[in-house]
Amino acid sequence: MEKDTYSPKHSTPLPTREGQGGGSRLVIKIGSNVLTRKDGKLDVTRMSALVDQVAWLRQQGYEVILVSSGAVACGRSELKVDHALDTVEQRQLFSALGQVKLIGLYYDLFREFNIPVGQVLTMKENFEPGEQYDNQRACMRVMLENGVLPIVNENDTVCVTELMFTDNDELSGLIAQMMNADTLILLSNIDGIFTGHPDDPQSQLIRTVAPGTDLSTYIRTEKSAFGRGGMHSKYTTATRVQAAGINVIIANGERDDILCDLFQRPDQIPFTHFLPQ
Ligand code: GLU
């Protein structure tokens, strides 16, 4: 690794959009593992804490788009099925059940802050250039202009097999580019990218990644317990989005106050920051 890609301290990473009269636009992706307990049930306490922090970010003037996983994990705990379902049936059934619960909870939690939320369910084909792409972008624009917080997920009921996004990391990267975000924050259950296994005390967190840096030797290919993503897909998304001129942060959504700390005391907490091209 080149020396300038690692520094023990972060520079203040999260920009404001100067001269545009508004705060900076953030896309925050919350992974299934962050929202799910070990037994597979939804972690409402953590969800509520993250909602508090998103509300705080909005109060600070940031525009926020949430990309939330968790539909399939949520639906799984809602229903006991006494016969075998194939993978596609499971995904369809549990996402259909779980998305209702997920968005219902977000609705209730954000209502405490008088923040209206809107649901955006999307598909890979909506990101091809053309009418659907334009409509989707226009929809999220009008939501933001009217103070509505978009909560995005893949439409898991109809996106199956080859029609699927790799995972919600890929989806959030596409949303960040579509909406000209300043920063994409990928919240998962580890602190960022390390120079070895995160549990190995010899491993060091890579704090800053300059554009064009190849970290592939440090990326593990194993996947997370409940979501479809893993560090490999986060890294692929992060480099793509960084090349589009957007900051990307990989941080641990299981840490208390992570979102506020990223903005208030970035030097004191672990995360990996991909600097924009
Ligand atoms: N869309 C899926 C869900 O809400 C998650 C996909 C992923 O894990 O990235 O359950």
C-alpha cells in the first residue's frame, strides 16, 4: 500500500455544498446486519437510534436519502412456514411481508420528529438511461424539495435471479450518483477496510483511500450473515462512486452515535473514507 493512502487521522471528511444555499446531500445505506439481532429479529432499538441520528443530520441542514435493507430479514421473523419454499419463493414472501413492517416502523419512528417518509422501491432496469430513470430521479427530487425523506429498497418481490442488484451496496451507489450526492455512507457491521482480518490485532484500519488505489489484496470475499453484501461489494461500489466524484464512507452502524460522530468527531472514530476523484 502506498504511504499516502493511510494516515492515522482523518481529515474532516464530510463536505457542505457551498454556494448552493443548502446542506450537503447524503445517501445513507443501512445494511441488514445493522438492523438485525443475532436471532434474525429486527433490532428496533438500533433502528430507533439511527432514526434519531438521521433526524439530527436533517436539523443540521443535511439532505438525507436512506437506502435500507432488512425487508427479507424482517419478513422471516413474521411468519412460520411449515413447508419447504425455494429460494425465490422465500425472497418474495419474506420481502413482501417484511417491507411493510420495515417501512411502518420507519414511519412511526420518524413521525416523532415530524419527518414525513416516502417509500421508493426500485429495480435494476430503472437505472438504464431513459424514462424510468428520469421518473425515479424526479420522484426523489420532489420528495426532497418537499422535506420528505426517501427510504429506498430494491423491489425484492419482483427482482429475482439475474434481474437483481448485487445487493443494496450497489443500489445505494447508483442512487448516490443519480441524485448527485456529496457523500455515500455505507453502514455495515465492521469499522471499515483493514489490512488483514478485522479480528487480527496486527490488522490496521485503512482510514483514507485516494482515488485509483488498489486495495483488492485486503478485501475478504466472505458475505455477511443476513444481507447479500460483503466487503467485496462495498469496495467495488466505493471505488465506482469515488470515481464519480462522491465521498464514500464505510463505517460501523453497530457503534452508538456513528452518524453524529462522523460529522462531529471524525478524528476519534474508526471508518474508511474513499476520497472523491
Ligand atoms: N433488499 C434486501 C432486503 O431488504 C437486502 C439486500 C442486501 O442485503 O443488500 O432484505
